[in-house]
Amino acid sequence: MTAIKHALQRDIFTPNDERLLSIVNVCKAGKKKRNCFLCATVTTERPVQVNVVKVKKSDKGDFYKRQTAWALRDLAVVDAKDAIKENPEFDLHFDKVYKWVASSTVEKNTFISCIWKLNQRYLRKKIDFINVSSQLLEELPKVAEESVPSGENQSVAGGDEEAVDEYQELNAREEQDIEIMMEGCEYAISNAEAFAEKLSRELQVLDGANIQSIMASEKQVNILMKLLDEALKEVDQIELKLSSYEEMLQSVKEQMDQISESNHLIHLSNTNNVKLLSEIEFLVNHMDLAKGHIKALQEGDLTSSRGIEACTNAADALLQCMNVALRPGHDMLHAVKQQQQRFSDLREQFARRLASHLNSVFVQQFSQTLLQLYNRSHSSSVPGHDQSSTLAQHSVELTLPNHHPFHRDLLRYAKLMEWLKNTDYGKYEGLTKNYMDYLSRLYEREIKDFFEVAKIKMTGTTREGKKFATLPRKESAVKQETESLHGSSGKLTGSTSSLNKLSVQSSGNRRSQSSSLLDMGNMSASDLDVADRTKFDKIFEQVLSELEPLCLAEQDFISKFFKLQQHQSSSGTTMNEAEEMDGGILSRLHTSGVPQTISSEKDMIRQMMTKIFRCIEPELNNLIALGDKIDSFNSLYMLVKMSHHVWTAQNVDPASFLSTTLGNVLVTVKRNFDKCISNQMKQMDEVKISKKSKVGILPFVAEFEEFAALAESIFKNAERRGDLDKAYIKLIRAVFVSVEKVANESQKTPRDVVMMENFHHIFATLSRLKISCLEAEKKEAKQKYTDHLQSYVIYSLGQPLEKLNHFFEGVEARVAQGIREEEVSYQLAFNKQELRKVIKEYPGKEVKKGLDNLYKKVDKHLCEEENLLQVVWHSMQDEFIRQYKHFEGLIARCYPGSGITMEFTIQDILDYCSSIAQSH
């Protein structure tokens, strides 16, 4: 750095009459490092100018050049960034802020110190130094400026501070005195040596006067010394007094220290007492249970509403006392431990009493319901009681018992159940299992009775004509079961006998199990009673409508009574996962006595519902099997109804028990529906047609019409319309294939007639029903009908004027060979005479006779059901007229001017056809 400093002084500042006092190597902050030097300089000429100069190397790097200079008087602020920690960054505030980063902290501090000293010596305006260490800012007296000769050989060695100390500036007064002296001496400038000698003589005169003045003041000095001696004596006396005062104050200080210490102890004692009182108040306020609450927990009445409310409040207060967040050290207090033990005993005692009471309530409620069921079933077997009236009563009422009163009574204990769940989960789980055991048996009885009634209402008969009645159990057995309920600790031990299941069998006037669109056993599909289907639909809807509110009410009660969440959860549980609840499945849903997440509690609700209503799905499947056995068309009704109820249940809760159960049953219904469609297609494929009778409208074509009409009425605005559309496509394609097959195998009826009649019937059916998914099939049926009608007309009509037709075929052959039409009459075989001979063979009487035979032939082929005879006859009439016009055209072109005409006219043909049709 010294070499650089000398080089800068020599090359840049000496030519400009400046002295370099301090230098620092810097670069701009935040940019790519391009080093330069900041130099603090002063001019050698008066008045002195202090500058801060920025010097950088040239682009080639072989010499330095002066880039920017700022006057020190323009500097406002020097910011060193940090006065404590070493930081190479600093800011200089000129007309704008310049941010620099020094190569070292030492160079930065030296430069800032030099700036501060120059500011103190040369500037009246003080610069603000911020974040600068106080050690760098030292006060320096201003001295007169020393003149330094300029020149390249001027020495700048010795450091920055020495260079500054060599020159001291004159103050204003000194400058004024010198100017007055020089004005009093005219030759002060022209003869400096004479002026200096004069000043020397005057200085000697002043020195002598000073000595004389000092010697003349000796007396005053002696007097001053005496006064000083007396002052010293007075000072000694004052010191003695101050010492005595100090001793006195020392004793006072000791007393004040003692008082202060005593006051500190008193303050400390008061503080401790306040804190102790706060802790005691905290324990008393949070761990003191009122006597009324204790009495309610020990002796509270759990049967009345007021008693239940009192016990609920007491249980909540006890839980708050037990769950209070103790402060550090409270658990070490003996009184706190005793109170906690007392609370624990109260909790155990009340939990035991509450669980026992709720078990008794369960047993009492369920035993009463069981006795009611027994009395109802027993009344049907009392001597003299008409069992047919019992059957009539069941057939009228298809309803499930309402458990709302029982739920309402139990919901009074809902808050206590929540308390039991939070404090003693073992007893809570035991009550849950007991409730499921009791209720599952009760619902099993009620639901089986309910489904038996539904089956009777569907069939209207019992096994082999026997009257319906439940087998009564002995009264002692019911009493024994009731007693076992009261004596059990949570498990039912009585028998689980239920009503005898009915085996429904169709009578002679019902259809067999293998009913189908084609073959319904002994009776055809047209004999089905629409009223029976409507009755089945209403009964099935009634069954689902009764089951839904029952399940929803029970699920709502379980969630409220057992305090389980009702939010939807993404996790799904299949029915197989919930088959066994007795083996501790509730325990698996909870660990360490603490309930799990909302999803687990949702699963718990669904599993409890599965345990309670475990008989619903099998009974529904049995009912569906019975409905399908009675009439396979019932699968349509069941698919629509079940789909609607599944959709409703999923809108409420997709993961609920009801939604899952109905969804499983819907799968069975859909399978039955698909099986029904498959059976119809199989029957179509196996159809056999009699060889001795005409075919007419095929049975499966007529029955498809019946199926479509029924399905359209059932699936109107249904959610599962897509399933029906898929079935339509399968069935209609099977119908098309089967019609083709039967037409090809038909011997008595022409193939075109079979195709024409059946596809006409299909087209008429699809046009009437307007089934959107079968538009393409409707167009195809119409096309097939039209094509085969035309084919049959052409084939059956053939060539009624056979010889005339052969004659004109020869004429057309000659024209095709190149003979002109007007020259054909010159051919020997096709002259006018030959033409007249052929025409004479077909008088009008013969033509009418041929048409009459043709009409009889068509009448034998066509069936009366479709009524297409007139359509076909009209088409044949049009074809015959077309041939007639063709012959007349050939005669006019090939035999012009001959006057040859047919012996009958088009009007004659129309009259013949009309009279033939009317005569038949």
C-alpha cells in the first residue's frame, strides 16, 4: 500500500499541488468487484481545499488516472455501518449516497479517522459520523497551517497524522494582529529583515517590563501566600467537621440498611402470602365439589327427569374437577392426592351405578316389547280364536313397530353416556354390546314377522292351504327368557325362537317359476294379471318405505345416545367386516380407552347397525327371490324401486348402513333382471314352429311388445333407465335374429311373409312406444318390412300374362341386338299377326280369374292378426298395372299405327281387383 501511495502522490497529486493524506482500497457494494482507491487530499496553496478523490487504474492497467473528486465540505454523513463489530462496508453521503466496501477494516478505520481530523481542522460545518467507534473520533486542537513547499522532491513519508501535525492554521485574531503590525510599519513587506529586528527590539522591551512588574508585585505575593495559609487552616477545620459528620452518617446508614432489609423481608413475605393465597384459591375453586353434586352422584334418582339432570350436572362438575390442569408441584400435595382419590372413587361408584341402571332400563324396555310380541302371537292360538281373522289382520297391516317412545326415554341419558364414554370406556363399551344384543334379537323378531306378512300379501296363500298362524311358545318359556334378561349382566340368554317361515307355492291358477317372455309355463304372458303386478309393486315399495325410517331412526338414535360422529367418512367397511361384533370389535376401534377419529366412529355406527339389523339383508333377498319366482317381470319393479331408495340413501350418507345394505340388495336385483333378460333371449333361440300351420306373428315378438309396454310404464323417470336401454338393445337384436331364423326354417309360410309381418309388427310397436334408444332398430325394422313386402309381391305376382311376357321379352332382345324398334314388326316371329294371336289368349275374363286365384293364395299365406292382406293386394295391383303399362309402351313404339291394343284396360284391372277384394 505504501508503494501505491508514493506512486499516486508522484503521478497524480504532486502535479496538481495536492498532498495525499490517506488512502483506502474499495469497490462498490452489491456489484461486480472493480477495485479503485478513495484518497483524502489537501491543496498546498491557500486557501486550503480538502477533497476526496476516486482513483482507478486505466483499462490497460499500466497507470492510474483520476476519475472523480468531491469537496469535503459537500460531505454530509459518514456511515460506518457498525460501531462494535468489524465491518468493511461504509457509506459517504454527498449529493447522493455512495456505498463502498473496503478491502480491510483497518484501511476503512484509518480513512474515516483522517476524514474526521480534516473536518475538525478545516471545516466549520461539521460532518455527521454515525456507527463510528468513539476511539476513532479524538478531539485535536486547531493549529496554524504550515507552509510546505511544492515540488516533486517534497517528502510525504512519516504517516498521515504526522503530515497533518506539521501544519497549523492561524486563527482570526492572530491574523488580525499581524495585519495591524504590518500596517504600522511601512517597510514590513519591502524590508522584512528590518521589520524582524524591530519586532525583536520590541519583544525585549516587553520582556524587561514584565520582569520589573513581577519584582514590584512581591509584597502582594506575600500577602497572597498568607491568605493561602489561612485558607489551608480553614480547610483542615472543615475536613475535621466533615469527618465527624461522616461518622454520624455511617451509623445512620447502618440503621437505614437494617430498615431496608426488614422492609425487603416484609415485602417478600407479603408476596409469598399473596401467591400462596392464589394457589389455595385455585385449588379450592377448581377441586372442590359441592355437597349437592356429591349427593347426586351417590344417591341421585336416575328415573326422573330432575334426578337425571342433577346427576348430569354433578357428573360434568366431577369431570371438570378431575380434568383440571394442575400447576407444577400441586400433585405433590397430600390434600390434592386425597381429593383426587376421592374424585376417582366417586367416578367409579357413579359409573357402576349408571351402568347398572341403564342395563336395567334396557332389560325392562326389551322385556316389555317381547311380552307384547308373545301376547300377540299367543292370542292367535287361544281356543275359540279364529286364526283366519289373525291372517286377515296381518294382511291388512304391513307396518313395523315404532320405537320412538323407547328412544325418547333413553335419550334423557345421552349426556350421561357421553360422560361415561369419556371417563370409563370399559363400562361404556359393555353397555354398547348389551344394547346391540338386546336390540338385535328384538328387531329380528319384528322384521321376520314383518316380512312374513309381506310374503302372505304377495302370494295370498299359505303352504298347502293351511291357515297362517305363528307357533305359540309356552308361557313359562317366555317368563324364563324375561327373567334371564333381568338377571343377566349384559347378555341375553333366552331362546331366540321366531315365527315359522312360510313356504309359498303357486297354485294352479298362478304361473310357474320358469315364466318368460316366450313361455310362461301352462299360461302365456298375456294371461298375467296387471292387478297382481301392481299389488306386488305397492307391497315392495311399502316394505322399503317401512325399513328406511326404521333404520334411519335407529342410526340417529345410536349417534345421539352413544355420542358418535355423523360426518361422512371416506373409508368404507363391507358387510363381512362387521359380521362379528361380540368378539371385541368395539375394543379394536378404540385403544387406551380413548375414542379414535371421526372415521373410526363412523365405522362403529355402521358396524353397530349391521349387528342390530343383521337379518334385513337376508330377508330382503328372500323377498326378492319370492317376487322373482312369482313373476319374472317383478324384477323390473324391484330394480326401479330399489334403485330409487339406494339413490335416496346415498344422498343422505353414502357410507351408511342403509346405503350399503340396499346397495348389496340392489346388486341381487340387478342380477335377477339380467337373468330374466338372458332367459328371454335363450327362449327365443330355442323356439320351435309347427310345420303344419302358418307362422303369423311370432310369440316372442308379441311378448316383446308386452315387455316393452310394461317396462316403459315402470321405468318412467327412473334412475336406472340405462339398464333398461341396454336390455332393450339385447332383446331387440335377439328378436331380429330369431325372426330371421324362424323365417328361414318356415315351410308352410313363405319366408318373405314371415319377415314382412313380424317386422311390420315390430315397427308398429317401436313407433307407438317411442323408445329413444331403439330409433336405429325402428328404422331397420321398417326397411326390412318394406324390402320383404316388395320381394313377396314380385315373387307371388310373378308373370300373370306369361305368353305375352315371353313375346315382349323376345322383342326387347331384338332391340338389344341393334334392330330399330319400328323395324321389329318386320321380323317373322314378332310381326303383327303373332302379336294379335298372343293378345287374344288373354281376354278380360281369364285375367280376372287369374287375379282371383292369386288373391286366394295370398290370403292363405297372411295371418289375420297383422291385417296386411289389403296392403299386399294393393301392392300387387300396382305391380300388375306397371307391367301392363310396360307392354302398352312397347306396342306403341314397336308397332306404331297398327291399332293393336290389349283386350282389357287399366280401369278393368282396377275393377277386377276391387271386386275380388270385396267378394272375399
